Amino acid sequence: MSAENLHVGVIGATGAVGVELINVMFDRNFPVGELTLFASERSAGKTVETKYGTKTIALFSVEEAKQCDIVFLAVSGDFAKEFAPQIAEGALVIDNSSAFRLNDDVPLIVPEINGDLAKTAKLIANPNCTTAIAAVALWPLHKAFGLKKVIVSTYQAASGAGQPGMNELREGLAAGLEGKPVPAEVFAHPLAFNVIPHIDSFQENGYTREEMKVTWETRKIFGEPNLPVSCTAVRIPTERTHSESIVVETEKVVTPAAAREALASAKGVKLVDDPANNVYPMPINATKQYDVEVGRIRSNLIFGDHGLELFVAGDQLLKGAALNAVQIAEAYIAD
């Protein structure tokens, strides 16, 4: 495929991830020759302002989408399951939903780890946002020391539930400050002034599907089908950017200094680790940043010289979604 003047389609362009996709392509000078934004009859014909200028939203059809070189899907898994394979008969499809992530014949890609797979298929899955952020931080440690066990606790922002989630948080904060009831329609409970240890549906093993996604997807991305990974996913009342506390047991002896050295040179990682001066990863700093912040690196008291604890923060609308998707497209067209 020529890396110049590509015809790019975005389905779901007005949602939180879709908007970021367009912005990231523009900011990274992705070679867009023609940009088509697709939507249903309800939105088709409307105009939206983008960094590429005013765009009229086109009515989605499989045949029109197949004429594109690359199509980004930022829509539901049900939509992706129905239409992505058909679109992929003509265009490269990069799907942000969970529809195909665990399919054996669909690559699940974080470009810093397995970007070479981008040239192997016409349908590619973008990982769960929580998984992508953790994977970027964990991969350099896995390469250097070997991961034996991984335990993750997440602190996930309202934007993980899209624009409706952010809206409900804002409305809840305003209502709570005025002494009014806090709404809970998007989330299982009021999120404002609260934390909710429940993201996605509960499974038979007591974990939620969000938590199991971290296990399943990390194993697939790393090519380690038996890697023990456990996660507790918690929604917190921040608007944007997920944080994660991660404990690892390693195969080889590891020290905080050696871990910092491995992380400092890793792609997609920003080492933010100076606790003496109150410098560590936080959502307020990682928001709208491409790199995943990693810090609070220390030896784990349980696993000793074979264990580490670290804290990460990454913008889940960027590295957890839009940026990762565009990086996959960049890997696909690279020489």
C-alpha cells in the first residue's frame, strides 16, 4: 500500500474515541488524502468541525467503506461483528471494540510489543484500554526480567464509559455540591464522590469481564498463554486517564534501579519516578499525553528481589484507544 494520500474512513467519528482518532491522525501527520466520516441515517448529512476542516457525515454502507484504504471502527462490538469482516474484504479494518480481540485469526496489537503483526491481516483488533496501558509498562520488564505473576488494581476514569460517562460524572458532581441526588444511569452506582469496584459484567469466577480482559488480552499480546494475571478494576470519579497499581513477580532477580533503566529506554514509556520531590504518575499530568507514565517503582515486600511494585497512568482515549489504533495503521503502511 502506498503511504501517501490514503483514503481513511472513521465509523463512530462523533464519539469520544472517534474524535481523538481524527485529532491523532492530524497531529501525527498520518498521510490522509481523503477522510470519510460514516454514521447512521440519524447523523448522516450533518456537518462536524475537525482538524481537517468541516466534514459532512456520510451514510454508512459496506460498499462505500470497502472503497477506503483504512477504516477505523469506534463503535459497538455488535456493529463490528456484523460489518467488520465485510469491510475488511476491501479495506484494512482496525477495530476498537472487543468483538475480535480473542479471535485466534485476528491480531491483537500494541505496536511497541508486536507491531510486526500489523502486516499480517486485513482485520486488526485494538486492545482494551486498561490492557494497553499496562502492557506498555510491563513489556520492558518482561523482556528484561521475565514476568512470573502480575497483579493489577485499576483506577479507571469516567471516560472509559465514553462521553455519557463523563457527562454523568459532571452532572453528579454538580448535583452533589448542590445537595441534590446524584444520578446513576451509566454506572451501577453514583460515581461522583464515590469509587465503584465494578466495571462490565460479573463472570462466574467472581471477576468482571473488564478484569478478565486484562488477563486474556495481556497473554495474547505477550504471546504467553499461561502467564498468571489477576486484576481488580475500579471506577473512580476522575474524568479522563486510567491509573493502575501493578505488582509483579519476576523470573530473574530485579532491582528498582534495573527496572528504571529498562523502562527509561522503552518506547511509549515516560519514567516519572522521584517520590522525594512528590513526582509520580498522576492522571492530571498524563491526560492528553501519548506516553504512559510509570513511577513509584520499588521492591515488593512479598516477592523480595524477584518482585516489583509500580504505578502507571495513561490516557485511555489515546494510548488506550485512538493513538494505539493510529500506530497500528502506521505499522501497516511502514516500509
